[in-house]
Amino acid sequence: MKLLLTDSGIRNASIKDALVDLLGKPIAESSALCVPTAGYGAPDADPGGPWRFISGRSPSPMTGLGWDSVGVLELTALPSIEEARWVSWVREADVLLVNGGDALYLGHWMRESGLAELLPSLPDTVYVGLSAGSQVMTPRVGQDFVGWKPPTGGDGTLGVVDFSIFPHLDHPACPANTMAAAQRWAAGIGGPAYAIDEQTAIKVADGVVDVVSEGRWKYFGPTS
């Protein structure tokens, strides 16, 4: 699987170019499945959030980029659907667009639905995460980002990549997300980590990690 882990969607030309490079073809020729699930799990969630994400009305550009087709993959529904059916939908899609919200809630339902187990068998699929949709691919989110509490406790996520992400750096709507706060957060993560702003994404392909940015970001090494 190829990853584009964004803070706030496809916010600039550099991130869009990275997406097209991962797809290997134009967006207009690519099919997408959007995953709104994380939007239901955040403490301040409202039903309008997932609707805005699905409809392309969100301020974070994802579903409204001009895809050839867009479908909805709601993870909480998958356990009640024949597995072969929804697995075929995922395998046929060029890209998964994964909403923000609560990373631990999303991680729980990615495991419960079976999607997490399927991901390693999708080498050509592009995964585009938005905020929590990006954090869920990391080993852990840190206590600062624990909202919904999983049955098993802790702050662990899927660990598809070996680094953690501190999103929304210096965003006006997140006044606590300062660089100083990111440094304190990173000190408790115990592994590689990035702080990224809305103009930044992390591209992962063939094991190579590249930061794509027209904004501000910082890497924190394992000992930070």
C-alpha cells in the first residue's frame, strides 16, 4: 500500500502532485472509496462532519477533487456485509480517502471490520489519510490525542509506519497545537515523530518516506 498522510487533505499543488504520482494516473481516471468512520468517534463529533466529508463540502479537499467515481465504505457496517462483497469493492478502488475525527475509534473499527488485516495485500492501492485518518497508520498517537477510549485501553494504533504524527501545527482552530507542545508530545512518544501543519503531508512509497510541504513541519528523532 502507498500512503499519503495529510494534515488537512489535498491543500496545495505539491500535495496534489504527490497524490497523482502515487496513483500513476490522473485523478479523473481514478476510482475512490471514502471512509467517514473516524468522524463519528471524536468527542465533539456531529453528524454534519461525516456528511461534509462524503459530499466534498469539507474545508479539507478529499472527495471533491474530480475522481472518476466515489463510493462510501462505512467500517461499522462491514461486519454485517458478506466479506467477499466489500473486499471486492476495496480491491477495485484506486484510492481510499480516510476521514479525520478520532484515530483510536478509527483504529478499532479498522480492526473489527477486517480492513486492517486486508491492507497489506493491497500493494497498488493509495491510502490518503486526513488528520486522524493519517494518525491511525502510526504506532501510537500519544496521550494528547486520546479522546475515544478503546476497550483495550492505551493509545496504540495500527503501526503501518514506524513514526507518529502531531497534526494541525499552529492551526488557529487548535491553539494548543504549538511547536512547544509538539516537542513535549514527541518526548513521550519514544520513537520517530513528525509535527505537520495543514500545508504538509507525508508520502510513503516502497518504504521511502518523503515530506511534501508548502508550510511548516518538524521531525523529531527517536531520542527527542
